Amino acid sequence: MKRFALVLDLIDDPQLIKEYEDYHKEIWPEIKKSIKDSGILNMEIYRFSNRLFMVIDAEDDFSFENKAALDAANPKVQEWEELMWKYQKALPEAKPGEKWLPAEKIFSL
């Protein structure tokens, strides 16, 4: 099993943050299916202020490149991603079009 940690910011607006959290209380079934179909076994998102932290546990053969290809071919995922951009703000280090950026593991017990 592989584990990934990713970070992203939200637009720092309490109403938008609430809306974002509301969408994530029950994500669209097509989105849940697409996540699982890509080889992701578990996904959690945590928030502190407007900073998001995502933890992904995935199958050994999981790749972000494969997930991106599956997502690009899925109109419902594209709709979801476009909607989420209303709330998300790319980190300053992000390249154009990048959202979630990988965090570097610096400690493990």
C-alpha cells in the first residue's frame, strides 16, 4: 500500500469554507466511485483555517498520472473539479492548473 499527503488552500472566506465542507459531507456518488476506481483505498481531508491536508492510502499500482487520465475522461469528475475551484486557491508554489501539491514526509515513528 502507498500513502500520500497533499496540501491545498481554500479561499479565506467563512461562507465559502462552509459551503466546501457541506459538499464534502456527502460527495457525489460518481466522485466516490471515481476515487475508488483509481485505486485509492482511503482518503481523508483535514482543515486548519483555510489550509487543507489530504491523506491518501492507495493500492501499490496507483499513480496520479493514471488517476488524471481517468478523471479527464469522466465528465462528472470534471464538473466536480470545476465546482471545487470556486472554493480552492492554489498554493503560491503551484504551476498553472495544479491544485493539490504533495507534502514531503519528514518524520515517521
